[in-house]
Amino acid sequence: MLREQCTALETAATLLEEEAEQQENASQDENGRGESSSSGVSSSGSASGRGRRAGGDGDGTVSQEVADAWTAMDPPEQKRVLQEIVAQELERQGVDDVPVYFDDLSEDGAAGIWYEFDIRHPLRGEHIQIDSTSLEDPDSLNTAVHEVRHAAQDNWIEETDEPPAWQFWREDHSAAEYERIKEEYGVTKEEIEAWRENDKDYTEFPEDQPGEDAPQSEKDAWNEEYEAYREQPLEEDAFEEGDEFVEGITPEKLRQYQLDAGVPVIS
């Protein structure tokens, strides 16, 4: 574990040095005005990381009233409301605070990503990324809850892990944890075990979706990859959680999230 962490830190240091160099090189334009440009290192879905869960929008949709109230907010207000929803959903599922970052994820089509560790942003630690280019779409509500569920899944997997054989001095509390989680959150041992096995062989969200003019064979191949991604236990559960949330949110509930986030409510 120490060797893995050292390797990760060395790689991260190299990336940070490259990023700093790129920013320095871009800090002056041809006329020497000293204008800064964006970093060459992206935190998009193509970034490597441990516990990475990239996803698209779910099937559930909000009511027209909720959609209208959502689009009436400006992007900074939408970010604050999403952060509030994430915080409340994390608390509801027994997960410590996890920061939310809004990054441009449009290149690979991901609406959101859950990271246990993102090598390109090592100082962030565990975090959620939400696509900043689609904030005005009410489906971002679905995305936020979807990614929270991935955080909860990983949390419950860790809490029920049995001690490795070499740590013979540690007591095995996994049975008691399974019972507690079932009682408090309604999640069964069978579900957690399915997620644990899925985590060992997780199917990533397929990138480079073919365009309308692409050959049908390419579209079929991508759709097959997407179905494999959607049908795995970790994603089935997360999509269900996101869909249930947006289908159940009312204008009154959204208004309360706005108030909790300190966002002015338009009556």
C-alpha cells in the first residue's frame, strides 16, 4: 500500500509540475499582456483514478413545475442547491461530507463522476464532479443523487470489509455492520456483496459515442457497451436512486433546498 501511494504521489507531482509549466507558458500571449489561460490538465472523465464512477443522466425526469423553477435560477445558484442536495443525501445515507466540484465533463459525455482518488487532483481526496456545462438541465439533480449513491456504496463496502488474514489481531465486525446497515438504511448484505464483486471488475462508462452519421455497426457496439455499464449492480442501484429522487421531488421540496442553500426563492 505504501509503495502504491508513493507511486501515486510521484505521478501526481509530475502532473502538477507539468500543469504549472503550462500555466506559466500560457501566462503571456503574443503581445505580452500577461493573460492567463486554463490548465492543460483536465479533470474530465478521461482522468485516471481509483473508485471512479462516471455516469450519464438517468431515465427519471422532474415535473414541469420543478424544471421551470430550476431553470429560473442562475448557474451559481444551481451549484449551491446541488451542493445542498448532495450534503443532505450524504447525511441521510451516513456518509461524511464529500466536496462537490463543477468541471467540464462534456468531452467524454459524463454527467457526473464519483472519485475515491483522482490522480490528477490528489489534494481533492474523495469527491464528486458534476458537469458544469449542463447545469441548466434539471437532469443534473438526478446526476448529483446518482453520484452520492456511489459514495454511499463505497462507504458501506468499506464498513463491511473483513480484516485481511495477516491482521490476525483485528476483530471481524462485518456481520454486525451488515445488520446495522440493513436496519438503518434498508441495504441488504446481498446487495453490498454484489457491489463488492462488481467493484473488482467494474465496467467503465463508454466514451466516444458515435455520431448520427456513424456506421450502424459502431452504434450497435457502443450501445452494447453502454448496456453492460448500465446493467452492473453498482450502476443499476445508483440509477434507481437518482430516478426515484427526481420523480419524487416537488416544487415545495426544491424550494426548501433553495432556502437551505441560501438561494432566493422566486414566488
